[in-house]
Amino acid sequence: MGFRFFRRVKIAPGVRLNIGKTGVTPSFGVRGARVTLGRKGARATVGLPGTGLSYTRVFGTKRAQRSRQAPKASPAPQPENKLDLNFFQRLTTPRSERAFVDGCKAYVAGDVDKASAELRSATHLADASFLAGFLAMQADRLEEAAEHLQRAETQHASLGRHFEKYGLQMELALSITEFLVAHVRPCRRGVLLGLAEVYQAQDRVEDALACLQRLRREAPEDVVVRASVVELMLEGAPGDKRRARQVLEIAGTVDNESSAHAALMLYKAQALRTLGLHAAARDQLTAAGRRRKDRDDELLRAIRYERACVYEDLGQAAQARREFEKLYAEDPSLEDVAERLGL
């Protein structure tokens, strides 16, 4: 998980500069779909209008180097830093708001401990609670993180107000897989996603599931939210047929459009298998594994492992063994593959 404070300066339609701690990087695209070019390769970002959520696929630097070079954006002056309060402003700014500003300044400067301390004294401001919660999560102070994020959730109507007042766009990046990153901004959906992460880390599965279900009601078509919900449902009640039917209802019809879609197809197949619908599970897994470009290798192996198990369920022992042998050759430590092969 990482954080980014940046100012986005519009240069031309579809072109902006992201000005942050790591320098200036140009972005090209339209609202809701953007590619940011930086030191870590190209990132294709797809936003969900009105949700406060977006997802990024990260492409390696080698691939980025092979692609056509994007035009360079004209330099733009950095906007005035509103975090630098002058003497008069400090006299007239409420104490808690000054603490919020000082916490943001400390974080931008890289002093996370000072940032956390300042923000803790301003947590009746929703934005201070939001940032304090995620900083506590990053430091593995889970109880504190839960308290801050719960407070932010109760004040969700004012989330983003103070970030906007001081010209800051706060963006939180949560890694979903090696190639998929979820970005959240100060809004109720971001808080719920953060709380779900904290609850999962605390093994509070039902609380995490409740957060994700609320998030799903906010963004019912979000494939990553749906995948997160059904994953928790299956983990919390393995072999439960009622839960399996609920998973199928949430998953719905899924096309293999991305790693997130492929993961959702994997969970759907597991639910079908729980219900004894092995042929349907096999077909779902075959479709999930058909596209390999830009897919996480670990996810693809999980799909192939599940399909090998389904072959066993269908009585196709020879085909199952071939799949397990291929998986063992790639990763001898994967699941119970060695045991299934009698090694």
C-alpha cells in the first residue's frame, strides 16, 4: 500500500501534469481512463465515474520502452503551496485545522511519525481521520487504524473538504495483485475499502464482509469489489452451499476482460464446484485461463490448479495428472501438487 499527494495541473484537453514528491510526470488520456508515465513504467488507469475508485494495471518498464514514445508535455509552473500558512492565517485558522495542515506538510516532507501525531490531534475532521487511519494501517497499528476509519465513516459527508480547501488531491493505492492496484480518494467508498482491509488483517472476516457488502451497494458493477466480496464469502464458509449460491448471484455473467475478471471467474468456478456442477466449473476455468497476456502468473496457476481438481471430480484422472505435472514443473511448492502426484 502506498500514498501519493499530488497537484494535477491541466495543460491541454486530456493532458495533465501530476506534481508530487517524486517529481513531475505527464498524464495522457480522458477523464475515467488515463495512462501515467513515470519511473516505474506505464500505468493504465480506468476510473469508475461517480465512485471515487479507479484501478491501475502496471506494465513493466521493458514493455513501456518498446511502446511508442508519448509526446512530451510543456512545462507548467507549480501552483502556490496552500499548506504554507502565513502568520495571520495561523492566527485565524482553527487549531484542529492547523494540525491537519501540519500533518499533511509533514507527510509530504516524508516525516510519517510527525504526520501521524499531528493528524491524531485533529481527528474530528473527517479528512484527518481518513489519512490518520491509512497511516496507522501502513504502520500495522490495526486497532488505531480501525478507530480512525470508523470515525471517518461517521463523518463521510465532509470527506475531501479540507484536502480540496488546501489544494491537495489525496490518492491511496492498495495492491490487489502484482499487476492490479486499486486507487481510492477521500470518500465513503475509500473508507469502507480501508476498513475491510483492516478487518481482514485482524481476522474479523464478517466485519470485513459487511464493509464490502456496503461498498458493493455503493458500486454494484465494480468487479474488484465483487471479487473481494465473494472471496471472503468462500473463505469464511468453505463448502457452504448457501454461500456458494450467493456467490453465483453476485458474480453473475463474467467476461475475461482483466485480471480482476479472471479472479472473479475463479471464485465463481469454486462456487460451482461446491454445488457439484463440475462441468460448468471446468468451462468457467477454461475461459478464465484462456487469456494470458498481462495476467498475473500466480493467478493463472491458481486457475489451472482448480481446473485440475475439477478434472479429478469429473473422473478424468489422466488429464488431471497432466495438469498437476505441468504445475509441479513450474512451482514444486504449489499447494498439495507434490502430494497429489505421489512425490
